[in-house]
Amino acid sequence: MRIVSAVSLVVLAGCAAWPALGMLGAPSPTPSATVTPTPAWTAEPTATPIPTSTTTPEPTRTVMQTLVDGDPALGEMLCQPAPAPTLQRGQVLAPILLYHHVGEGALESGGYSTSRFNVTEANFEAQLMLLNELGYHTVGVSRIVAAIARKEPLPDRPIAISFDDGWIEQYEAIFPLLERHGIIGTFYIPSTYPGGAQTVSWEQLAEMVRAGMEIGSHSQTHADLRSVSEEDAWREIRMSKVDLEKRLGITIDTFAYPFGAYLPDLGTMVSRAGYLGGAGLGPSAVQGLGSIYYMSRIEIRGDEALADFLRLLPWHGEGTPYCN
């Protein structure tokens, strides 16, 4: 039996229920009204959801896939081992790369370099990415010198990347890319250049040093040291080290010869001035005691594709996941 309370009567019968409330519990000759229960509310069936199509995401492209797509020749030679040089006593396999300009707008047209001395930012970044993908570890040039002279250890696949002259693009374009990819650069600065209209400032060089970049000397005025007097050559070599160390508060360990110009007497001066090593030009990735004051630096040209860049390196894809 369903029991209906007084409150339920009010709800069900509305205002008509109030007289009945007054007579509850009292005898009445008149039969009370019968309340008809309100039918219970029945929920409508829930509509069945219509399945929606799911798009499967495309696999993430690897860095190497992107690089190979940009230069198919790179894929063809990636797993071809580079020729292995035979090292003599006192030698290390540690290439030093040399860049003149990177992203110099005046030396580009339509996104391409128009000069062998300028590498576009896009190509430079692709080269940095390739080095990382192949397991190279960048070091400062002074660390290669220490490995030669004092047999200090180097990481696997060591490589140094160097830049000459201190142009403003080295701070505005090169430095951010090096930081983005976790790469160390060595910057050779003529000591009278900082603060010029087209060159880095002392403050910018100090910021680069704090970020882990290495600074070396490139003479005072970028003179061809073969064509000046012995006295002037000594001043260019010695005082550039003094100037850079005083302004930056660091030790300058290596010297790069302007124009790559070298004579044995210049190497002697560089040693006497307190430098631990000198950097010149050359195609070899091998450095040694016999050439510690004229180490080979491989020039990176603006007209080279990524596969050409790989050909300059002493290690390719062997030993990496790409060539298992």
C-alpha cells in the first residue's frame, strides 16, 4: 500500500488540499477525496553515440631523415666508412673547421650563398645537426692542444669549430645557433676590432665567454705577418694576447694566423709570446706535436652541399643507429 503524507498531498493536489489538511484526524461524515497517484517519470533512452573517425598521427620524422631528404647524396654515403688515417706518435684525430662568414646577407641571393666565404644560416644549422646526429663532440681548439702537448683525454669523435675576425654576425647569427644545438665554438678576434660598426663588442664577447665559447687571438690589426717588420709582427702577436686577456679576464691560449700566412719565425714568436698552439689552414683532420703551432683548419665553403661537408669529416655514420 502506498502511504501519502500531508506534504505529498499539497504537492499533488495543489491549493485544493488545504481544506483536507484541516480535517485530518477528525471524524467526517463526508468521505475524503481519493488522490490519484501521478505516474512516475520515465527517462527516455539515451541516444547511442555515433563513432567519430580517428586520424592516426604520422610518425615523427627524425632529424637524419630530414637532412637526407634535403640532400639525397648524403644518404648514399652516410654508411660508407671514411678513410681511417694512420696516427703517428704525438698525433690526434681531431678536425678543426674554419668558417669565414655565416648568414652574411650581402653574400647571398634567394637563400643561396654567392661566395665560397659565406655559408647560409640554414646550411650552417644543418651541418651542426649532422654533427650531433653522428655523435661528434665539440671542443675548444685549446683542448686539442692540451691533448697533443699533455696527452689530456678527448671525447669520442672530437671536433673544433672556429670563426675568424669577430664580425657582428658571429654574435647575432652564429652564437645563438651554437647555443641551440649545444655546440662550442672558438672565435679568433683581432684585438683592435671589437666595438667597430660591423664587429662584436667587448660586452658581447664577454657574454659568449660566459656561455662557454672560447676566444683566441687573431693579431691586433689582422695584418699579413709575413709582410711586416719583425718588430711589428712581434707586437701584433704579443699585444693581441695582452689586450684580449685584459679586456675579457681570461687566458688566451691559441693564435690564428691572419690569412693563414705563416713562416717558421712567426711560429717561434707565437710560442715565445706564451701561446700554447697556433692555427692555420689545411685539409687534414690530424693534429700533432710537429704542427702544434700551425694546426690544420679545414675551410667550410659556401658552395658545398651537406654530402660535401660529410666528406670532410673523419667519421661518418658507422657505429651510429643509422648504420647498424
